[in-house]
Amino acid sequence: MIDRSIILDGLVDLIVRTALIFSLFLLFAGHNAPGGGFVGGLVAGITLILQFVAGGRGRLKDILWGPPEVLMGIGLALSLFTGTLGWVWGSTFLESAKLEIAVPLLGVVKATSALPFDIGVYVVVVGLTAALLLSLGGEDAS
């Protein structure tokens, strides 16, 4: 059994919460500015690494949304589906589409097909990082 550090646990919790918010900022701001699904997924993956260092496989399994293979499959399916929508609209694969809707009180709301693609990439990167960490093994810190 490994003794857990209260200081390490506290710092990891603080850093993880801040880094996850930053990774979501990178994800949502990425199609108009530097960032996107890959960079946001890397930042979220770093939070998984911190959780793994602080608590081992058990802690990592507790915070995952599902098995890493399922996460990677969902992300890849979402990205591929978004890419094929370009063909549906009569254009090329991965052609970006833009939708503008006039919403009362909010004005014109714009949505692009780049966001679901970036979300898929984000989930693939997080799933891959989790799969790599879980394959490392090691003793659980409890």
C-alpha cells in the first residue's frame, strides 16, 4: 500500500479543475483562434496524467466517463460523421458548413460544423491518453 500525500491530492485537485476549464476554452475557441479539439484534448490528457500520478489506476478509472476504447470510438464516429456531412451538402469531405439562426433576445447565433468535429477529436485524444495510462499498470494508491 502506498501512502497518499494530502498536499499532492489538494494541488492535483486544484490544477485539474483549472486545466479542464482551460481545455474546454481551447476546444470551443479553437475553430476561430489557436486551439481546437487536439490541443484541448492534450490539456485534458495532462489532467489525466496528474490524476494517475496522484492516485494510480483506481483514481483514473473513477474519473473516466467510460472505457477508453469506447471514448475513442465515440470520438472517431463523431468526427467521421461530421466529415461526411460535407458530402451530404454536395461539397467535399470535411467541408465546413455554417448555420445562422436569428434567436429572439440573443440576436443571430452562428454554428459551424467544425465544432462537432473538434469535440470528436477531443474525445479521441482523451480516450487515447487514458488507454495509454491504464496500460502502464502500477499499484493503486489507496
